[in-house]
Amino acid sequence: MTILVIDDEAAVRDAYRLLFSGTVSSRPVSRADALAEELFGAAVPQAAPGPSMGFEISLAAQGLEGVELAARALQEGTPFKVAFVDVRMPPGIDGKETARRLRALDPDLNIVIVSAWSDHSVTDITAVAGPADKIFYICKPFEPDEVRQMARALSERWDNDTRQLMFLRAKVAELAASEARAQHMASHDFLTGAANRMAFQNRLIERLEAGTNDLFVAFLDLDHFKHVNDTFGHDAGDEVIRMACAAFVSRAPAGTMVARLGGDEFGVLLTGMDRETAVATCQGLLETCSGDFSVFGNSVFIGASCGLVDGSCHPGCDAADLMRFADLALFAAKQDGGQTVRVFDKQLDASQQFRQRIEAGLFYALASEELSIHYQPIVASDTLDVVGYEALLRWNSRDYGTVPPGVFMPIAEESPVTLLLGDWVVERVLRDARGWPGLFTAINFSPRQFQRQDFVARLAAEARQNGLAPALIQIEVTETTLRAHARQSRKIVDELRAQGFRVAIDDFGTGASSIASLQDLAVDAIKIDRSFIEGMDRDRPSAAIVTALSHLAAGLGLEIVAEGVERISQRDVLRQLGCTHLQGFLFGQGQAVDRLLSASGGEPGRSAAG
């Protein structure tokens, strides 16, 4: 216990030295001590010899000398725990100024003001040397035991405070590290360690806000990747993704952001070059990722395609627009045969000719039976029995071949064709659903469909016409749809539940107000977006997110459907975490109704693979 004494009287300093060395005689035996000895037969404890008291005392005759000792002790890493400071110490600074300087040096020091005079202001000293819980007062003359007990108590308090402070600092450091890990996880892809879609979009937003003129956005996608997964398995596919990412990073110019946007798609932000150089750079990226790769002893041939957007040609467009343009250019590159760079131009602009072609194509598709519905099984996690199917719209165009839903659905949802398309889907799906009695069927609805004034009445009429109980029809809408018109959405959901329909929030966790959606809307189920499922069997934080969502759903009495389950390891983890339903390629891809019934032998509810 390190003690600092500052007093200008030598006799007083000698008194401190004696009482802290333990050579002062013990206190007299009190009547209470004598009675205790008589009653309990215990000897009255005596003060131990000096060395065992554990006090280390430093003495100073003036305030400045004491402040210097305190500064030196701090510098040496052995700060004083308690300082006894006299108030009057002529000719030097007084106790108030000494205490102020000590406090400025050491915020943790316990300061005891000692004085035989009453003309000093306790409030004034506390104001300059506080806080109040670290400044104390003793009047001269003092009892040795009083000083020793105060020194010991304050030293022990200093020790305890220091331990608590160290613990809190460790906790703060731990939390800071956890936050850093969480931030890294939120902005990086678990498989490759590259930036993810969110980080890519945020960086693009920053560049646009900074007024960067020479900005190019490139989207790259691997050719023949599905063949790798189907032939060699998902582990081999993951290895190809890692190798492709490493190849892109090594070939890209220094400082270029390379991000994995999802699946086998990558994004690259290029700056400081003209269009010709940007095209050449992208062509180099394709070359470095084209050819034979050795994966787990197997020779795998892959290639890549690229869609490129020149930001300077699209002033006023935001990050979402540029990314959509890059996606459209990538789709066009794929349509051109792949392994090429396609620069976005107005002919591909979804708001102009491309949009018009897709819209016209969808109207034609409705009239010429180019559209079809595929059904993907949804299984109960405990038995792995098929308990329902999700209806997935597919378009095989006469002019464009197979058009991905990610291309035509966003355009359809902003077009008048969306209501006609939605009516066709509902009519076809409810007719097909008669083929699997007892199993529910999930149908996705666009915002414009869902907000229709007669939405519930039309749906109920279709169900009656096909002889289907509403409980076997699950209405799936996204968080964004529900939050866009919250009051109207709540009314529609309540009407659907009153009619007996099931309601599920699709892609849960990707909207702006996930928990608020559950609090405000009485839904039956949530579907965890596949982005949370990917990698959760290898990544603890991802599993923690799914665990939290599972517990949240369970606490609210909701079913929880995990989308995008592709591996047995994912299945096993999700079952342990309490997900009630599972969906993904592990249990079957979407199939047309005739193939579905044929493959299941007329028993659509039998156990799924996996």
C-alpha cells in the first residue's frame, strides 16, 4: 500500500512514519474487548509488527515536492493509492492547490485533507480536487488507528477500483474487437474474404457523392459454374469461387475494389482510366479466369462474362441504377455466348428499349404459353417430409430463350403486365395445387397485386372455385411490400388471416424494419433469406444470426422457413437451431407439375431427399 504524506511539520511527518511502520503501541483494551474475551475466550487482537502492515510511505515537506513525487511514481508505474495532505504549508503552495495538482496528475488517487484549522472551505477544495468520492478529511490531532484504518480502507478501495477498471477496459477492448469483427463480417464475404454486395454498393455511393467522373462498374459472372456444382459438388464449387476471386484480385489494378456479390457473381469498381482502358482491364480479368483449373484433383474448365457501365455516360444515376445497368450488360454478354465484355448502352436500358422488349415479350408470353410454373418442395425439418411447395414463375422466350426471373420480374412489377401475370399465376397454381391435397402451396405476390382493393376477395373466390381450403394457400410478400403502405398492409393481412389464408414474410431480414414487421403484422411464418443461410454451417456469427431469428420467431409463435439449403451440414445446423421448415436444392429443385407428380409416384408428400 503506497502512501504519500505532504506536511510541512517534521514532527508530524515523523508521526506518520511511526504509525505506518507499526511501531506505535497498540490501542488499549476496551471494556468491549474485555467482555468479548470473557464471553468467547478469544484473545484481543494486537497490532502486528511494522513490516507486516504492508505500508510503503513517501514523505514530502512541501506541496510542490509532493506533486513531484506523485508524478515520478506515475511515470514509474507505481502510483500512490492514498495521499495525506496538510492544508497550511508555508511558504509553498497550500493544501488546496496541492490537491488540485495531484488530481490533475492522477484521477484515481484518494486524497485525504488533514488540518487543525477550520478556516478552509471543504466545498472549495472538493470543487478543484474532486470528485467527492475521492477526497476525504481528517482533523488534527488524529488517532493513529484512525489514520491507519483510513489508509488501509482507501488502499483496498483503490485496488478494487483498479481491478474493476482493468476489467471494464478489457471488456471495452473485447466489445471493440467484437464490433470490428461484426463490421467486417457485415461487409465481407465469408467464403472469399472479399467485400460483399453491401460494401460494394456503399463504396459506389461514396464515389458518386465525391463526384468521381472516371468511374466504371463491372459485373463478372462465371460461365459453366452450375456444371461444376452438379458434377463435382458444392465443395468444389466453393473452391472455384475462391480461386476465381483470387485471380480477379491479383489481376485487377492496385487499389481496385473486387467484391463477391453473391453466388458466382463478382463486382469490380474501376477508376482513373478511360473507357478503352476499362474494357481492356475487364478483358484481362476474363482471361485470368478462363481455362482449366485443378480442383481437388479434377480438371475443371470455366470461363467468365462481364457487363461494364461507364458512369460518366449516366449522370444523375444513383448506385442502384448503375448496378442494375451492369447486371443488364452482364446478361447481354451471357446472351452473346459468354467470355466477352459487354458495355452497357441505351439499347440495354430497362427504361427504354430493353424494358419495352421485356414488357412486350411478357404480354406475348401470356398469350402463347411461354410461361410455366415450377414447384420447389418445402419440408418439415423434423421429419423431412414434404409439407408444401413454393410456386416459381419461369419464362422460356421464343426470342430470348430462358429469361432469369431476376431480369423480367423487376420489370414486370413496374409494368401494367404485372396484374395480368399475377392473375395467370394464381389461376394456374390453384388448379395445380389440387394435385397434392393436404399440402400447402406458397405463392409470391408483387406489391401492386397485394395492394389491390379486391385482392382478398379475388383470392378467396379462386380458392372456392378450385375446392381448396384457404389454410392450404400461403401468401408470401416481402418486408418492403408490407412496409410501403403499413396501414393498408396490416388491414390486408388481417383480412387474409380472417379468411383462413396463411401469410409469410419473404426474404426476412433484408428489409428496413424486420422486427417492427413482426410486431405490427400478425403473420404465420417468416422465411429467412438465403444470404443468412449461406456459410452458416462454417461461420459462427452467421449461425448466431439465424439462431436469434429462430428464437424470435419461436417466441412469437411463428413458423420459420430457411431458404437456400444446399448442403447436409446446413440442414443439420438449421434443425438444431429450431427452424421448422427447410427449402433448397438439397430437397429438390423447382419442377413442372407433371414431372413433380411423376417423380413422386403420385405421392407428393413423401420424404424429400437430403
